[in-house]
Amino acid sequence: QRVQEKASSVGFDWNASEPIWKKIDEEIDELKVAHQKNDINNIKEEIGDVLFSVVNLARFLNVDAESSLRKTIVKFESRFKKIEKHFEKLNINLKDVSLEEMDEIWEKAKKE
């Protein structure tokens, strides 16, 4: 985000959010192609490009990308702990639980 702020300070920046959204879509499409080709080096590069583009959108919207990500991680951990506790109470190992069963608890945790 700081790198992008520096570029923006000298005028290297978008004037609206729409081109940023288009750039994000373009980078996701490139990532999909790299994934289809199973090109791990290109996948790594394209994931970086997607993340960089999303950070650029956050900066443009005056949102701190790192803080947003940290908040999402905390939210994810909280919900996942609810899944773990749910199946722990039932004496069921998570490795024996289907994705659908875990997702059901995830959705309940999301509504709380």
C-alpha cells in the first residue's frame, strides 16, 4: 500500500474505481489461465498481481488493506474455532467430517 501511495503522490494513479475493478478482473483472468496451464511460477506471479490490485483498490477507497486482512483473519479463526468446538463436543475428529458438514456449522457461526 505504501508503494502505491508513493506512486499516487506523483500522479501515477487512477482517477476512479472502475478501472481498478477492471484491472482486478484482468489479473484474476490471468491467474485462471496460469492455473489451467498448471504453471506454478506464473501462478505465483499472478497471485501477487491480484493481491497488489486489490490492495490498490483498498488504498483508493481509503481503507487500510493490512488492517482489513487482519480483521478477516480474526473473523475466520473465530468461525473455524466454532467448527472445531462443535465436532469436539460430539467426539468427532475434524478429519472425519465432510466439507458440507463443516460448512453448515460455518454458516451458523456466520449468522451469529
